Amino acid sequence: MLPTIAQAAATARARLPAEVWDYYDTGAGDETARAEASTAWSRYRLRPRVLRPVGTRSTATTVLGRQLATPLLVAPAALHGLATPAAEAGTAEGVAGAGSLFVLSTRSSLVPSEATAGAWGATPWWMQLYVMRDRGLTRALIDRAVAAGAEAIVLTVDTPVLGPKRRGLRDVRRPDLLASLQPLLDARAADPEAQAPAQIPSLSDVDALEQDPDLTPEIVEFVREASGLPVVVKGVLRSDDARALADAGAAAVYVSNHGGRQADRAVSTAYALPEVVAAVGDRVEVYVDGGIRSGTDALVALALGARAVLLARPVLWALAAAGAAGVQHVLEDLRLDLDRSMALVGAADLSQLTPDLVTPAA
Ligand SMILES: Cc1cc2nc3c(=O)[nH]c(=O)nc-3n(C[C@H](O)[C@H](O)[C@H](O)COP(=O)(O)O)c2cc1C
């Protein structure tokens, strides 16, 4: 039997070494932001419409113009290889089966060409990018993703330094491998057009200290120009930042507190989302993640103005519990749960999920 999210979590917890479970599960600091994420979605109440025809329903949508069967997408998470040897290739296969979209982490276990080699096929995927102090390396990362077929860059901006974690694997970095990038960097110094995407090792191997802590909104234009792709900016929690990023050329703003792994006591995304939608929802697409665990959570997020919702930990659990089939099943199960929740509030498609359907709990 393929697992639900709760079953996948229980199986993953039983199966994974404790330090891997903790690495996936942990939040930063005292883990307040991590712990509050799901609760925050459950503080909204529904205002169902009745007597609306809902016999034929659709969860189809588009993100950045891409047609998808579901608005439930896979958030970037480091090191899927800790869950199963198939690593991101297994996740990709499950995502393809579910008609969803996958965001590949900069710190993936597999490089993009490996992760996309198998069943991924025509499944759309985006590349999550940490901008490194070394812009040559950053450009090389972008080139590698573009060469492997990424359709957008998800620029994560909430990680100027790593949030302090008390649980889980400590050293998942292998700085020695940074040295193996040197030939490529040298080649690019001699010839800026030098293309050697497959030669860069997984960036889980690059020391986080190399990430640039001095970024400003101008970085959006750098990434846009370097990639030729739309730039989604991930890690936004405020209307002023959202406006600045839309002004700077972002194609989408992605509301996230990094699953509570960066600033502890960061506001829950369920509360940040309405302010960001109000600020830029008419100019750019808005996505959200953090603690989404049911179709009703997703429905609330979509009704509050998110165009898509993303999940990280449930996908890692599903991968550890049942591989690609587990990932596909968890995504499909959640989509069916969303579909049923839509019927119960009188919505036949995603355009009918509007803010009047939700209200804060008394
Ligand atoms: C184990 C783990 C690794 C993560 N690695 C990354 C990463 O490499 N890049 C990134 O932008 N976000 C990363 N995230 C954050 C997720 O993309 C996402 O914002 C968050 O986990 C969503 O919340 P959820 O796990 O409750 O669904 C990671 C999250 C987890 C749990």
C-alpha cells in the first residue's frame, strides 16, 4: 500500500538514520517557525458556497505559462540522496507521474543532467539557485541548469548565512570538492563561453560560506541576463520586498520562510501571503510553501492568492518510504484531497478559489 503523508512520515522516521531524519525535519534555533507553519494554515476557516455546480472539477493551472495538472509542486530541498539512492532522479520520476513540477536544489545529490536523465522526460523543472560570492561559479551553475533544460531559476534570497540548527547531520558539505571546480573556473576565465555544465560536482559539496551575503534586488537582473530565463524569487515575507523584486524584474515572488530553517520566529507564510498578494499579486505570480500538509491547507493558500503551493518535507518522506511511487502517490493523494475540498466549498476550478472563501478563526 502506498503511503499517505502521515504514513510516509512515520515510515521515513522508522527507516532513516536518526541524524538524517533530524536533518530533514529540523528548523533553525528553537524551531518556532517550523513548528507554527502548519498550525497557521489551520487557523483559517472556510466560508463554503452552496448550490454551485461542482460535478465536473479541474485542478489544472499554469505557472509561468506552463500547463500543469496540479498546483501542488515540489519545493527545492537539499540532498534527496540521503532518503534513497535514486535521489532526485526518483523524485523526478514521481513528479512526472503526478503531472507536477520539480524545483531542483542547488545542493542536490545529483547534478541536473543526472537528475533529469531518466523518467523526467518532458516534465517541467526549475533550478533553485544560491548566488555564490564567485559570480563565475554562479554563472557556471546557471549554465549547467540551462543546458539540462531548466525552465526558470528560483533564486533563494533568505540565506545570507545559514540558520543555526541544533539537530541532524552537521557536516553535509565537503569543501574539498570546491577545488574540483577549479578547472572549469579557469576555463571560463580564459573563454567566458566555455561550456562544461556536467563537470561541476553537486553543489551540496560547496561550502555554504561561499554564498554571497551582500545581495540586493539588482541580483535579479544578473540572474535573468545570465540565464535568459524567468526568475522566481524565493524567501519573501514582506510587501515592501515583494514590490522591490517585482520592480527589479522578478517573474514571480515565492513566499517562504525556508520551512523554518533560516530566521527562527519568522512569520508563518500563511500570515505573510495576504500582504504579498495585496502588494504584487496583480503584477507577478505568487507562490507559497511551508507546512502544507492537506488539500484544505492548499485550498486556503490558493484562495488567499497563491498561484501554486509547494512542499518539501512530505516529498522527502515519501521518497524515503516508497521511492518514486511514493512521491507520485503523495502528490496525487493531496491533489485529490484538494479536489474534494474544492467541491465542498463550491469551487469547480482554481479560478473560483477566491479570498472570500476564507476567514481567520474567531
Ligand atoms: C531538508 C531540507 C532542505 C532544504 N534545502 C533547500 C535548498 O537547498 N534550497 C532552498 O531554497 N530551500 C531549501 N529548503 C526549504 C524548502 O524549499 C521549503 O521552503 C520548505 O521546506 C517548505 O516547507 P515544508 O518542508 O514544510 O513543505 C529545504 C528544506 C528542507 C526540509
